[in-house]
Amino acid sequence: MSNKQKILLVEGDADKGFFSRLCKKLSLNTQVTVATPKDSGGNINTKQGVINHLNILLPMLEDGQYKNIAAIVDGDYTENDGGPQHTLALVSNILTKFGYKLKNQLPHEMRKGFYFEHPDGLPDFGLWVMPDNKQEGMLEDLIKSCISPDEAQLFEKACKSVQQLPNPKFSDHLNTKAEIATWLAWQESPGHGLYGVVNYELLDESSEIYQGLCGWLETIFKT
């Protein structure tokens, strides 16, 4: 585990690869450690693992071991006991125990991430619920929503390829994961994880969702 005093907690290694590259692109990499729960002393690399691990990390913010903490988790799907509002409630329940309160935000501001404030003046805690804090989904849904126009035709073919599978082995809610994985497999250097979309500039950096995510990261970690 790095000795950097700012930590971005993510669900697993695929997310870690993506956000490590994104933080580097935003010149945050010298300050911020992108870590999974296991990286930072937790038990499991899952959404619930992130939420549970906040019980360990938040006291470290209070005693000064960390200067900033933020977490990124998938909103997932209501039909699978998820959804963005349910996810926000799960995290809020933990933060409330440590005195944090969700800042008042207008509905359109929620797409730009959540901020929790503390009455004792501790740094804000940041939360981003994939893909955009409002809709159901995961990191791949965010990627899908801001693919570069130059990649649109290839990605459309990847989506059709997934749709035409006669007997897919994966569940319907994982379609976007399959589409992104197929599209990445057709790039000039196949075999890269989600970090490849940042490394090879495959995203539309002017898109609202990309700008919102980057703005949230900079607000939490540069303030």
C-alpha cells in the first residue's frame, strides 16, 4: 500500500486499472492512491467490500492518516437488489455513523458526484455511483456513454456481434460488459483491460459524463 495520503477506493482490479490511468491523465497520480479493499487491508474486492471497508478507513481520516478519501462503486440494478438510490443509502448509512452528512444538491448536480461534509471541518468525502449517479449500471456503462466518435462504428459492430450470439452464457445485465470487452479485443493491441480506453484515448473527453467524473475527482483531491 502506498504512503500517499489521499485514497480512491474502487471495487476491483479492472476499476483500479482504469482509474489509475485516469488519475495520471489528470495529474493526480502523485497524490492519490487508487486502491481496492484488499489493497488497503480489507477482505474482499466487491461493492460491499468497499462499503464495509469505510468503517476502517474513515477513522484514519479523522486521525490524520489520510487527507482525502473517496469511493467509486457500481450502482448495479434494482432487480438485483441494487440501483443508484439504494447504493447511495448504503454508503450514507456508514458515513452517518462517523458524523458525515450528504451535501444538499440539486437534481442535475447529482450527475456530477456526491459530497459528504463533516461538522468538524474534516475534508469532504466523495462518492461516485456508476455510471452517472442517477442511472442503473456499472463502469462499462459510463465507458459506453462516452466512446469517441472515431470509435462509434467499430463499437456498433461489437454490440451487434454480442447481440447475435445464439446462446450467450452471461446474464442480460452483463451485456455492456461483453460489448466493451469485444470492442477492446478488436483494437490495434488486443488484450488490454479497461485501462486501455484511457491509454489509447478511446473516449470522448468533451462528453458531459466524462467531464463530470473528472471534475468530481479534481474537486475531491485538489481542494
